Amino acid sequence: MCCLLLVQVHSLIGDYHTGLQCLFPLNIFDKTHLYTPLISSCHITLFYYSSFAYIMLQRYTDAGRCGWVCVVGMRGEGLKVVS
């Protein structure tokens, strides 16, 4: 939880690199150890702020990975294609 607050604070003051360095102890792309359904809003918020920091640092591939996790997490089961 404290890592999430640090990322939020650093994003608000515009220090995106330090915000991402606060997440270094966590492997945010490893779903087995980080995600729990009990705190899914915390998980989505973490990916939202890290995605924004990646965009501001012009690391668009990493931002896309984070953004995709946010979209899938908000939808619950994932995106469903309507044909």
C-alpha cells in the first residue's frame, strides 16, 4: 500500500522516474504474487499510475502493458469481442 501512495505522490509532483523506482521491489507484471481479488481496486490504481508514469517517460510499450491490465481488471473477466 505504501508503494502505491509513493507512486501517486511522485506522479502528482511530476517525478515519474522516482515513482517507478518505488515500485522496483515489486514485480508488477507477475500476477501470481501481486494480485488478490480482495484489493482489486488497489491493484488497478497501481497499474493506472505506473502506466501514466511510463507514458510521461515515453516508454509506450510498458505503458501499454500496464494499461491493458487496468482495462482487463476493470472489466472483471476481460474484454469480450462483439462480432
